Amino acid sequence: METTPEIIQKTAEHLASMSSDVLQIFIDDATLEVEDLNVSEDNKQRLIRYYATHLATLKAQTVKREKMDVMETEYNVNTNAVGFDTTPYGQEYSRLLKKLTKRNNINLMVL
């Protein structure tokens, strides 16, 4: 099943208000990243879904607290995390990518 903006919105409820056009940009970017991987089409779609959701979540940055008097906004961001670890979707993308692209390498030495 091909990844669509609607699937992304169902995967992450906090993205329900993000426009389909913006979500499609993230889907297109994620597709470019995974299209050449040597994995099944179903697994490519899983990777695309999690990567696109990760990118959209980074853009959305959920507001934790707003103060209106002297405008102040605080976002729910893990400051210790970097890269894919910054969202649960990025963590799942990273886990799947490692699992699906792991090669069973056999080291042989010819004598």
C-alpha cells in the first residue's frame, strides 16, 4: 500500500492539521531516500511512512507551553537526542533500516 498524507495523519494524530501538500513533500523526500534500498516494496513503504512522519514531526514541533504576555513558546523536544532519535518515528525508521538492510556477511580467507 502506497504511503499517502492520510496514512501519515493516521500514524501521527498531531499531524492531522498539517496540509496534505506539505505531508506529500515529506513523503517524496522519504521516497527518494529509500527507493534504491534492496528491500521489498512493502518494507519500502514502511520505511517511507516512518521517515516522512519523522520529518513532518520535526516541522510540527509540538508546543508544550505558551506564555502570551511576553510571547514565549516552549516546544516538546528532547534536547539530548540527535538525528533520528529526536522522534519515536525516526527511532522506528532507524530500527527498521538496520534490520532490513543488515547483510549476512561471511568473511572467507583463501589460503
